[in-house]
Amino acid sequence: MTMLPLLAEPAITWIKVPRPTFDLVGVVLSSLGLAGICAGVALSLGTVLGLGFIVRGRRAPQSLAERLSLHLPCVTSRLTRMTQCVILEA
């Protein structure tokens, strides 16, 4: 058995590290920036999807009855609470 490992230099047991600091302003500003990015993405996606649904709804094919209909209003009686619609027959 050799004595070389026992004669080696002593190992360093601690290293001096600077005290950590907490940057509250940086955390708050980065959080607000991230929230702003998320809000911008949500707003733009909502706008694009909303306009897409509106355009798609206006381009939807109508049925034959809907295209030929005169879209006459219905009248509701106040006394009887019955609704009467104008129906024209050819």
C-alpha cells in the first residue's frame, strides 16, 4: 500500500460565490412583455378567425326555398299572443 494519496494536496472544500440578487423590476417587466405578446397573438387570431367565419357564412350556399322567399315579416297579436305570417300562394 502506498502513501501517495495521503500525501496529496488537500482538496478545496468551499468556493466563494457572490451573493445572489433578485431583480423584481426585471421579472415584472418581462412578465408584462410576455402577457402583451400573448394578448397580441390572441387578438390577431381572433380577428382572423372571426372574419373567416363571417366571410364563410356569407358565401354559404342558400337553399332554393330561401333564395325564392320574399322574407315577409310576421305579426304577433298583443291580445291573443299568436303569430301570423304573410303567406303568398301562386
